[in-house]
Amino acid sequence: MHDSNQLRCDIRQFVIDELLMGDAASMLPDGASLTEAGIVNSTGVLEVLMFLEQKFALSVADRELVPENFDSIDNLVAFVQRKTRAA
Amino acid sequence: MRLDRYLADSADRAPDKVALVCGAERLSYRTLESRANALAHAFRALGLKRQQRVALYADNGPEVVVGIFAALKAAGVFVPVNPLVRARKLAFIVEDCEVRLLVTSMRGLREAAEALAACGSLEHVILGDWDGSGEPAGAQALRAAGKCVHALAPLLAAHPAIAPPNPTIELDLAALIYTSGSTGVPKGVMLSHANMHAAASSITEYLRSAPDDVILSPLPLSFDYGLYQVLMAFRLGARLVLEKQFLYPYRYLELLAAERATGLPLVPTISTLLLGVSDLAEHDLSSVRYLTNTAQAFPEAHIRRWRELLPNARIYSMYGLTECKRVAYLPPELIDAKPSSVGIAIPGTEVWIEDEAGAVVEGAGGPGELIVRGPHVMLGYWNRPEETARCLRPGRYPYERELRTGDLFRQDADGHLYFVARRDELIKTAGERVAPREVENALYELPAVKAAAVLAVPDELLGNAIKAVVAVREGMRLTEQELIAHCLKRLERFMVPKHVAFVAELPVTPSGKIAKRELA
């Protein structure tokens, strides 16, 4: 299991570095939808998926690739916590 | 036939049928017709005159669908703009075709308010998702420039739900659809009601579409392939399940099963993501009657997989360009025998291949340029007489013009067409057409860029990915991250280079142009 603050930090940093290309000023609140804000498109979703699989050694099933798990920082943090707890 | 009749006639025939499903919303033909009528009255009240332009800049949703039909009902012309375009390009389009009214969202306003404030023709901005309370970000900047900002809901409530009188005839413009030109400056493709009705009728004929079809579309309404899903569904009185975009394959498959979708318009990138779902065969795909592909060649391996998964569905491989909407389709009974062909001219139109000397290629042969003749051929590019003259030429009869596609094709002995290459250097990536010049222009705005070339490299998911090769001025520095960040501010995301290479010098041809062939 990961420290939840560290986890949140890591995910936020990934979104800033890889999806916002370093533009920290455009970062959203943790509960906001990444899709609604136009930060994520279909290839962006795959980038997030690859990041989670590599960084946290998770194996994400197709059926888990849904907005409830992926569409905000909060959802991503909760998803990684659930997955690592179960592992 | 006028396009606004599609909605009005279906609302007469089946007022209570669910016409549009979008997220949690299920809207009947009656509801859509009433809203479009009310908004058309509102447009008129705000000063919209016959054939003036109404732009739509928002994610797929009921507001855009209602806005399109309201513009037509108010005798105006609709201009769908990709919600991914950045402020400067939106402002360019608004100025280029003198948009009077803009329908957008609070996010769209936040993104573009400053640029829109400087657009002289623009008078009113309508926000689909604002409830009228508080002050949305950017509204102040527009008001300061003398423009009005409205919430959609009160406008709908304030106007009658019956259609206003409409003097439009089918020779009038229905839409301007902006497309990338090889010069890097977007051009507005002028389409009349007659053009679009001809295309929609031809396509529904060969797709054998029916009123009980349920079309599941994640394609943006700013893209003609996405837009026509609405037109064709409403023409028949069918149902459209409209997704904002294609993001989560599982979600799409669940929606497909729940809505019993019969028609699946795809592009190769979406097809790749769907075929990548490990338990795809276990999903309920039994409702699917047909699947279509256009925008980029349908890989043969995909065709074979879909044939195995959906042995009873019709699979259509198609080819088109915005300038006439659709050019050719392969009759689905030929998909196993000729999977790499895009077939024959769509019904009611004709095509032929011309060699370098302009002679028509008879029998098996080519490559040569594909020429298109039919009632679907555009009227020209808005305010671009020179580019129009390059693309349209006089046809057989005085009123007629033939379309030069700029695409090279060959044909087999049966007259079935095979795409060979584009004559210009436009890049197809994820189904989008990208002008290298447009990306290069953005790169040259960076002071550190001495020279830049943009080219395509093969990519499994996107078909082609965009690569930038950049030489930096001496004594200056530029990181890949800075370059990408700049591009993201200036360009749609699909135009932003996926690969960047820094070199000391770019190779040049004897005439002094950058030798892109040596970079590929």
C-alpha cells in the first residue's frame, strides 16, 4: 500500500508533467474531471493507464478503465489505493 | 430539400420517439424540435439575418445539435468548430466568415474570451451550460468589448416553440466546415442545403439505414463524419446515441449493449482501441447491423477481426473529403475479396481517374488524380477564390463544377478504387488532417527556432504520428518540454508533435527548401 499523500503528489506531478506539459498553472482541483477540462483525450487515457501500470506495478483490467476510476485526481488516488490494498 | 426539414418532419411523424441520447439525457423529437424553434426565434431577435453565420464551439451535446438546427431554422448558416481548437484559431474562423452569434460553453468562453473580444463581427455569445447565476469567467472581457453574453435556458424559455417562417431555399448555404489547407490556414468549405441533402441521401441509401437504427457516435460534430450521423439519423427518424468523445472502450461497449446500437461509425484509432479489449468477444454485439470506417484506411487486419466478431454485420470501408463529404464506398459483400479497396462512387455521383496529361484512365490502371462529379460537390471555399479555382474546375454543363480531390488512386479491372497517396503533404493522424505548415508556423513563433520541419512517422495507434525536427539558433536554448508547451497553447492537441528531434542544421534542397525526404 502507498502513502496516500505521496500517492496524490505522484499522480498530480504526472498530470502536470505529461498531460499539461509542465504548465502547473493550469492544474485543476483534485475533484475536477480531467475530460471536461479537455486535459485528457483517448490517447491521454492510455498514457495515464501506462503510468499507473509502471509506477505502481498495477495490472489494470479493461473493465476498470472507466471514468469512475480515471477521470479525476481523487478517482485515480482512490483507484490505486483499492488496487494496492487488494494486492 | 432543406436540412431543417429533417428534424421538423421526424417530429411530425414520431414526436415522442427518443431522438438523441447524450449522457443521462434522452430527448424526444418533439423536445428537440421545440428547443430548436425557440432558439431560432431567439437568434432572429438577437439580429441574425438570412445566411449570416452562427458558430458552435462546444463538446458534443444537445446544445450543439439544437444550435445547428436553430441556425438553419433562422435562415442562417452554421459553422461547427472543433472544441479542441485554441483561442487564436477560433477567433480566426469567427473573423474569416464574420460570425454574428457564437454558441459555446463556460469552458469555451474561459479559453477564448480575450481573443473573441477583438472579433468585430461577433455580437452575441450564448452559453449552453450557464444557469444565468454569477458571472462566468471571460464574460466581463466580452461585455467590455460591447458584446452580449447570454445563458441558453432563459433564451429558450422566452421564445415560442413553433417554427419561425424560413425563406431559405436549398440553393442557400447550410454550413461552413473549416478544414486544414496545405498552406496551414484553415478554409471554410461552403455547403448548400442541396449539397448536404444529396450526400445524406446517398449515404443512407448504401448503408440501407432504417428508422429503427440506433447509431452510436463518439465522433465530434465539428467533423463532417460526426455531423452527418445527426443529419442521417434525423432524416430517417432514427436514434443517435452521442458520446462526447471516445475515451473508455469498456464504457462504449456497455453503452452499445444497453442501447442496442445498430450502426457503429468508426475511425481506425477507435477500431484499434476496441479491438484491444481482451474480452471483446464476450460483449453483447448482437444488435450491430453495420460498421463504417473512413478518415484513414481501414487496416486489413481490423477488417478480418471485425468480420469474425460480427459475421452478420455489413462492414463498409469508405473514402471521402470535406469538400464533397463522401466520395466512395466498398459494397460490403466485397469486403473479403477486396479488403484494401474503397470501392465505387457513392449513389448518384460519379468518379474517374485522370493521368498526368488529364486523360481518363480506362480499365485497370493508374495511379492518377481522382475527380468527383455530383450534387454533393461543395460550392467552394469561403472568400478563397484562388484556392477554390485550384480545387473546382468547370464541369460538363455551365452550372456545374467538378472536384479535384488531390488524391492519387488506381483502379482494378472491375473499376474498384484503391487509394495510393495524397498529392500534397497533408498528414493524416488519428483521422484528422494536419497541415505540416500550420505546425511549423507555430514552431517558428518560438524565438529560439532557427528552422523547423514537420513530418509524419508511422504509428500503430494513430496511423501516422507527427514529428518535428528543429534546429535551434546559436546561443539560445529550447527544451522539448518548452516546445511542446508552446504547441499545446497554439494548436489542437492532435497537431502537437508526438516526437521531437533537435538537429544542428536541417538539410536543404538545391532551391533552398528544407529537404523533408532526407529527414523521413
